[in-house]
Amino acid sequence: MTAPPIKPQTLKGFRDYLPPAAMAREELLEAARRVFRSYGFSPIDTPALEYSEIILGKGGDESDKQLFRFTDQGDRDVALRFDLTVPFARFAAQHFNDLGMPFKRYHTGTVWRAEKPQKGRFREFMQCDFDTIGTDSNAADIETLLVIHDLLMAVGFERFTIRVNNRMILNGLLAQLGLADRAVGVLRALDKLHKIGPAGVISEMTDRVGATATQASQVLELAGISGPPKDLLLRLGTLLQKSDQGTAGVEKLAELFDVAHVAGIPAERLQLDVSIARGLDYYTGTIYETVLDDRPEFGSVCSGGRYDDLAGLFTNQRLPGVGASLGLDRLLAALEDLGRVPATSTPAPVFIVLFSAARLGEYARIGRMLRTAGIFAELFPEARPVGKQLKYADRKGFRVALIAGDDEFAAGQWQVKDLRQGGQERVVEGELVATIQRILATS
């Protein structure tokens, strides 16, 4: 056998999705959409390509370095979106008169970042965003927290921690340390704390940002303070009592924790973490990161924050916003690592054996009857030996197989085989739907 002319392979940092993973991702998306809609968020969509000037400089130098940027056939300078927030800011500014404010949207779409691939992190991945724009009310920030919590529950996780902070607190602390003019660089370095460690952060702050070693150490000392939220907020309030910005940040977080408690968010799932900075430059207020307790090495699986000035780059109309992004592919990688992605590669639980090609119409009819009843079913296209067809069904992960030959048709019956438990029974056609529903209910 000669070698194929082109070697089939995927680019580094990209991945193919075989049916089990693709179906699991679709289920995650469907669960997320239900949560978004339950809070009144509406769907939108934007192009994958934007003019480079729309995207450049919005997330910071690191994001600019990770852009897939090129000149298209029309000699336009374009780039693939690196997130869904910047395109949304452009979208809101462009369609402001048609939206009505405040406007709540959700958006699922692929984004691209030319960063170093690692476990659970790819160069092409899907984001699942939700945002409220057109209001600076802290109620929108608090609702963002509630949505994040409900999202993680809806996609099947119970052990997770939502870490929150506020950029106003960080900026207030930096101002008191004499680093207000270097805040962007300091916060970018601080955002890498969990990646490069304290020594790496200090090195970046001193070598690249221009902070002194004493200032860098003080930043890490302040970022490292911890404790119960109420105690920590009291301590921060004392530290920032001379900073109007910092005091406002403390007050907003205090309200967030109070409302979360009243709304029933378990205290163990919510943490105030002063070290959280979020590396994107456009954040201005409350920020969020969500970590899976059983797989913290995957990093944040749902992150975001308040961005009051981003849309102002595209319009004179003030459009403050807040939102977050669910990392679908990172979550999926975590589910795969936890062994929680079923091996099944078919969305249809019922397999119909094509026993006799002469009775194709009868098999097609029974398939339509099941689908009308809400039971997905696949009919095998060839009249192969039954054993080979059942082997195919078992490999694909079907739950139930239906078999009928001349004797069964003459008696108006079907053989119903439970492919998981191994049992088999004869059922008259009128009881077929109920029998299958009973078997599927035990899976």
C-alpha cells in the first residue's frame, strides 16, 4: 500500500473533536444557554474576523502578541478575535440605537490565541460569554456572580470555588504604594502569580515594570492577605480608608457577599482573593475567576469582570458593562480527565437492525414512530448479518436494539434488546414506546 500524498495531522494547539467529545461539548452549550435564558440574556453573534484596529490594544501587550493577524485578499488589516468581549463592545456601540439599555446578551463562538498550548488550553477554543451593558449598578455585578454559580452547577460540577476581587481595591492599594502610574504593568505581573510564582512576579515587576524590590514585595504581601470575607473586607477597609476608589471597591464587594448569602450561594463556593488581577487591561471593577476544586491545575474555567470604559473606544456614548466567559473546551478537558465523558458516539439511544432489505419501509416506519414519540433512533443502512450489526451498535454506544424478521412481523412483535444489561424481550408494537422508555429510564 502506498503512503497517502498528504499526511493527515492537526496543527499544534488545535484539536479534532470525535463524537463523544463533540456531543459532550454540545450538551455543555445547551446547559449554558438554558441558564443564560433563565436570567433574561438574549443571543447575538458577531464575525470571527474584525478589523485589527478594533482588537489591537484592548487586552494588553500579551493579547496583541497572541493575535492571528493578517492581510486579507482585499488588502485589509484584519485579525481573528481573541475573545468575545471586545467584539461585543464594538457591537454595542454600533447597534446602540437598536438594543435598548441595559442590554443583556450571551454569545457562544470560537476564538483564537497564539499562546503556548498546555493541558486544557488550546490556540483555538470556544467561549461562552454573557454580559450586561449599559449600567454601572452593582446589582449587575452580583447577578454575574449568580450566573457563574448556576452555570457550573448546570454543567455538572458541585466542587468549585468562585474567587472574586475588585480592580478598584487593587488600584487603591497600588496608589498608596506609589505605583499608580505603573498599575497596568503591575497588575499584569500579579495576574501571573499562579503561573510563575512570587519570585517570578517580583522579577517582572522590577525588571519590566520599574517597581522597586520593596514595592514589589509589598504588592505581594498585600495580595497574599487572606481570611473570611467579612474579616478581610474590614482589614482592607482600614488599609484603604484614605482612598475613595479603594473604599468604593470594598463597599461593592461587601454588598456582593451579603447578597450572595441571602440568595443562597454556599459560602464555601465563594472566596475573596486579593491576588486576582485578571491580565486584560479593560477591567475596571469586580473581577471573577472560577476554579474546579478537583482539578485546580486547569486554571479558571469561568472568568470575567466589569469593564466600564471598553465601549468608549468606539462611541462617545457611555456604555459600562460587566460579564464573564465560560471556558467550554477547558471544562470539557477537565471532564475528560475526570472520566466523565461517556464513550458513546451516537445521540440516538435506539438502534434498528435492518434484518430484511425487503422490509425497509417497515423499519423506516417504526423509526419515525419512535422519533415522533421523542425517542431518537438510527436505522442501519445495510442488511448485514445481525451479529455484525449488533457489534456496530455496541461500539457506538446504543442503549437499545430493535430486531424484527418475518416471524416477528407476522406476529406484530419486536425483539427489544437491552444492550447495556443484556436482557431481551418480545413486545407488541403498541407497547414498543413504553418499553423503550422504561429501559432508557434505568440508564
